[in-house]
Amino acid sequence: RGRGDVYKRQFEDCGNPGQWLVDGECFVTKGVGRVLLEPLPGVKLDVFVTHTAHNPAKEHGYTNAVYRKNQVKEMIEKRILKSNADMIILGGDLNDVPVDDKDSPYHIVLREMQNCIEELFCESGQWLKMEYVTYANPSNTFTLDDEEPVMIDYIFRRTNSPEKVISWTSSFHLPMFKIPRLTTFNIKQENMELMSVSDHEAMATEIQICRI
């Protein structure tokens, strides 16, 4: 559970306990992690990271949409909105695409926070292009031919003390981390095949914070 300025809190609604052997949601204990930082003297910054329930393969005949929405609501109501920090950053895997449904997990977060990539590329619409999808990205070595590339990972920001600090997103990109695929056959070769470090792409952003 943690204490003080660092903690991890498990979601109250883990998913369907009867399906734990299928999707593992109630076994992995997903939740919200938090650390309190001080990027400027006298300025408190709460950094949250999360991972919400995913959907199992379609052949299982069900989704975890209800549980995922409950988890996001809990995170917003009990963590984000109750933070007394001057600034908040939230990052993680929401397992939800940025659709127009105003009651979706993505929009529940968006009502209270700013999506950093959308803030930066909103006018051009560039943030919705293929180069920024975080799951099943065509350049990811774990991507299968039948998988649909989607954006389900995000970095959000929120200013709780606008009279004290101002902030804005100044850059955003996907680093596309890769490492050599080591085997007993290629370990001594100069041109080793590269593999992605995860089936999700990492996100990198710069958020400027200035004290007024």
C-alpha cells in the first residue's frame, strides 16, 4: 500500500472475479500509483500512473468496459480531484480509444485534465495519425498482421493552482525503444535484429511549469 508521498492503490472494482482464469484482471491487482514531487520551490506536483482493465479476446464473448469505466471514475473522483498539489500529471494505459462517446473512460479523464498530445497537435489533427498510435503500431515488432493500431496510452496534465503556476506541453513523441534480439545464433553478429521492448509504445513529453 505504501505511505507518505509515494503509494499504490488497488482499484476497488478489479473486474469479474468469475473470469480471473480468462483475463487475469482480478489476479494482477491493477490500480493507481502516485509520487509527490517539487519541481520548483514551493510548487507541489502529483504524478499518477495507472493501468485499467483490458478486454479479453473476442472469442470469449464479453468485455470489461463496465469495470474499466468504474476504475477510471474511481481514479478521477478519489485520486485526481482530491489531490491538493498545484499540478497533476497522469500517465498510463487506459485501454480506451479517443472516440466521441462523452461517457467513455477517455472522456471521463478529459473532462478534468488536458491530453498533452492533443494540446500540442490539436489544430493539425496530427495526434490522431498512425505515427502516434501506442498499441499495434506498425513499427512495433510484436504487432500481428490482424491487429488494429490504436491509441490507448496517454499523458494528461491538470493545474490545480492557476493563480500560482502556469503550464503547457512543449513537446511529445514516441521514442520507439528497441533492443537487440539476442539468441545463441546472433549474439556475436554485428547486425543483430532489433525487437521492441513492449507491445505498447513508450510516450515522451515535456511539460513546462512556471511559477507566477
